[in-house]
Amino acid sequence: MPTPTPPQRGGAFVVIGTVLLTGLAAGALCCLLALIVKLDPAWLMLPCAFATGAFVRWQGYRGARGALIAASTMLLSVLYTEYLYAAVRVADMLGFPLRDTLFKMDWRLAWQIVRSNFGLIGAINIACALIAAPTIVLLSQQGVHHPPEGGQYREQGKHRKPDH
């Protein structure tokens, strides 16, 4: 008996929404955690990548499509985390409220701050994170469980009861 095909997971708008919402949420969470534990956010990118890959897999995206979604989500998460962390640094240095800083800060200033605080270890962590998220989705293909022929239920009249 051929294996059932997985259900359709939505079109381009659903994929774009998944990437945007997941990436921005993961980026904000990563920046918040970095502020709480007083670490560079690059150290939290790898755990974030594992969570992102698992989330994309949980959403039902598999194969190359799932890997592309996970990689895009992770890239957006990295960019948003670094932007937020740069805004926090500017707001802290100048004594401005963070909200005003987020809306008024020029992206070139944020890029300069990110570059000045970026090291080799951070680059390695982020590169590993960008590889780990899609890898988790691709590895999930190997662990897909296909139910045995006939399923776990058998027909008995009009009601379905579990096999014993």
C-alpha cells in the first residue's frame, strides 16, 4: 500500500507569514534572553536554530522547502536580533528610550555597531546556526514514521475501536 501524501501546507502567503512571524519572534526572544543573561546574542543563536528547525518541522514543512523556510527564518532572526541589540546599545549609551531609538535609528548606524561588536566566535556561532536550522528539517525526513498497513484501527460495524 503506498504511503499517504502529506497534506498541503499552504501557498506563498502562508510561507512568507511563517518566515516573518517566526523569524521576528525568535529574534526578539533571542535579544531579550541576551539582555537577561548579559551575553552577546550570537551565543544564543544556536539554541534558537534548533528551536526554529524543530518548529518548522512541527509545522509540517519537509524536504528542501522546509530547509529553505528554516534557513530564511533563521537569517531573519539573526538580522533582527542584531538590529535590536544595536538599538539597545545606542539607547543605553545616549540615555534615550528604546522605542524612540528603534524608530529613529539609521540602519547604517546599527550596521556599524554590529560590526564593531562582532568577533570570530560570534560569526562561527551564527554560521553554525544558519546551517543547523535547515539541517534539523532535512534530518526529519529520515525519522518519518509510516503507519503499518491497515492502520491501528480496524472496522467493526459503524464504530472504530482500537486493536487489542
